[in-house]
Amino acid sequence: MKRTDGTWHEDIQCIVDPTRGKGGIYISNIEAASNPLTLARNFPSYPGHNIGAVITACKGKNMASTMPQHIEYLYIPAIDHESFNLSQYF
């Protein structure tokens, strides 16, 4: 659900805590990942996401043209099937 400030609060979660403000990993839905307000959002438990890179692993959802210039972006045209080999992109 979109908040009044334009962020998607419940749609982004920290799955690896940052160390000294760097190296955290967040998982979100496509709307949150494409929203600059959400990428920069401050939560009480995580003072500033400071997100510098986004990976989209979803066929047909290349968001490169809408990413802020300071965000590194990787698009992986992945299909939702166990046989899809993600390792070829890393």
C-alpha cells in the first residue's frame, strides 16, 4: 500500500543488516524498487537505506530508464522457474 509520502512502507524489508551504514541487502516489490522516495526512505531501525544498487530479476520489468542516475542497476530477465540459471548474471 502506498503511503501519503509516496513510499511503499510495507513492501521493503532489510534481509541483511548494513555494517557501518553499508552492505545491507533489502528485498522489495517492483513498485518499491522503482520509487526513489522508498529507496532513500529512513526507518527508525535503519537510519537511511542509502541504497546504491538495484537488481530486478523479472522478465519484462526492465526499469533502467526510470532509475535515478546515482543508482547502479542490473536487469535479469528471469522467469519464475527452478531451472532458470541466475548464476550466469554474476
